[in-house]
Amino acid sequence: MAPERKKVIVVKLGGSTLGGQTSTGTPDTTLEDILKLAAEDYTVVLVHGGGNAISGLLKQLGQEPRFLNGLRVTDRPALEATLMMLRGRINGELVSIINQAGQSRGILAVGLCGLDGRLLEARRDTAHGDIGLVGEITGVNPAVLDMVLEKGFLPVVSPIGTAVDDPSVGMYNINADNAAAHLAAALQADACVFLTDVPGVLDREKQTIPRLNRAAVGRLVDEGVIYGGMIPKISSALKALEGASRVLIIDGRPANSLYQAVTESELKVGTVFTA
């Protein structure tokens, strides 16, 4: 009899310090949760961004970060800074932290980029205004990811994609939420969890909305209740639903919120998305 398939969980890291302190000064338990899930019956795929770090590097280089419709405007210098920060520093640091903490439990991470094996393919995003060298994902080639998972490693993916529409460009910056959504859909993940530093999607009274479907999202956007950077995050959540069984935007600050969201049927912090 073939071994039972482990549940696949795609986690988009955001606002997390992986074992350090959260912005509220409380201990961050995301690393503990990831290791617990990986040690149990879950195959964990991590996708990370690095918006604040990229903005910091750009400022050091004498450039002011620019945003449009909640998305970073990426010119060539900004793309180079993004590649340096995502594939280099942040991805390497995350892999190192997981390997140090997980080695005794047999959990080792491997750093990947969307360029590796053309994992993520993209064309220029023109739907959100002139945001420069930002990609809209057109395809996922999971072969390199499958190899890493088959060998039992925990993949940590940075969201840079191969430019399929313009070889002279070479690559595009990709929104990390969007990358996580496409990977979750392609892998037919059992869950896709977007970690944030807010209590989920908020209504007009700033209370968390526990459940949302596509129709309700459209209405709340039209009414201006959902706006700014939350719009692309929610669009990614809806994209993930094309293949993932369960999609959540949760507050990653409360202790063990990731583990609870994945393993328990009732969500305590955040918003669940349904078709």
C-alpha cells in the first residue's frame, strides 16, 4: 500500500521575525509552529517577501521607495536591490534559522528562488498601473520544488520570476502573496496561510470578518471598506482557492496562531476565504 500523502501547507511569511520578537514585543512563535507542523503530518512550503528590508536598502542607495495601488513600483535599480535582498540576505537568513533550530528534529531547509528551474514564470503586470518590472505570474513549473519535497527538505521560496515576455528583461519582481497563491494552487495544497500583522480582514468598524467569499470581497472593495495593500493580498487569497482546499489570512502575532490555524477547524484569529 502506498504511503498516505502528507498534507501540503503553503505559508506566506509576513510581519514575522521567526523566533525573535513581534512588533508588539511578544515572543514570535512562527518558527516553533513551522517546525511542529513539519515534524507532524505536514509538508510545509514557505514563501517570503521582504518589503521593509528592500525599502531600507533602497534608501541606503539614495532612492525613495514608491508604491502604486498597494504594490511596489520596481525600476531596474529597485529590481537589483530586490534580488539582492530576497534571494540573498533574507532567503539565506531564513534557511539558516530553520536549519539551526530544526536539525535535531531532522528538519532541514533549502532556499529556492522563483528563477530556479523556472519555478515561477511571469509577464509584465500592466493591470495595476505603471509599476515597472513587476510580474504577473503566467505559469508554475513545480519540478524543482517537487524534487526538494521528495527528499524531505523544507523549501523556502523567494518571489522572483522568469520574464517569459521579454528576454532582455530577464526577471520580474513578484508580489510574495501572489507567488504563494499560485504555488498553493499548483500544488493543490491542503491549506494556504497568509501571515500578517493585522487581525485579518477588517470591516467598517475595524472588527475582523471571520469568513469572506468572492462576491462579498467585490462588494467591500466597491464600498471602500477593503482598500490599499489589503486588496492585492485578498486577490491572492482568492487565487489560491483555485487549487487549495483552505485559504486563510491570519494574525501571526498571537502565540502559536499558525499551528492553531492549520490544525484546528475553528479559526480563532483571522479570515477564512471560500469560493
